Amino acid sequence: MNLALWIVAGLLAVAFVLGGAGKLIVPKEKIAAFGPSARWVEDFSASTVKAIGAFEVLGGLGLILPAVLKIAPVLVPLAATGLAVIMVGAAATRIRRREFKYLIADLAYLALTSFVAWGRFGPEAFGG
């Protein structure tokens, strides 16, 4: 179970850090031009998209760094919980926009972040 949590957390960390960095670096208009799955940015201001990106980068780093550095490893399940909240918002946005085809990916990320939060708060907690 510990190995599965590390693998899932590592993959999520890469996905959220890269995705969040993209939201921080690429202008909102260019993100929307990536295709139908990225047009959700039209519903938000440029600063909100950048804030989402910043939270994703911080959450992604929080999935790994506290445990690896052994500095406040309790931050790992908190980061996973925060990312799960972001994914609830993403799913709500997809539902509101009737983008059900893209909702599947958001729900998968929600399930994976919830798995890490559950595992690190519960059976495979790092301790203090």
C-alpha cells in the first residue's frame, strides 16, 4: 500500500506541477486555444486561472517534498485534500458547462487525490 501511495503521489505531483506551471506561464487566451477541453478558462479571469495554477503547483510539490525531506510530512495528506478540493471545483465547472466527456478525467484525478489523502491520513500515515 505504501508503494502504491508513493507511485500515485509521484504521478499526481508531476501532473499537477506541470499543469499548474502551464497555467502560470501561458496566457489565458492561449490556454483556451488548446482545444475544447481547455475552454473552461473562458469562465474565469486571468488572475483566477493563475491562482489555480499556483495552487496546483504548490499542491503537487506538497504531495512529495514534505515526506522526502522529512519536514512536516503531515502536509502530504493536506496537499492531497487541497488538490481534491480543486478537482471538485473542476468537476463542478465541467458539469455547469455540460462538458461531460471531459468530466471523466477530473473525476479520475479526484479519486486519485482522495486515495492519497485517505492513505496518508489513515493506514499509511507518516507520523509526525
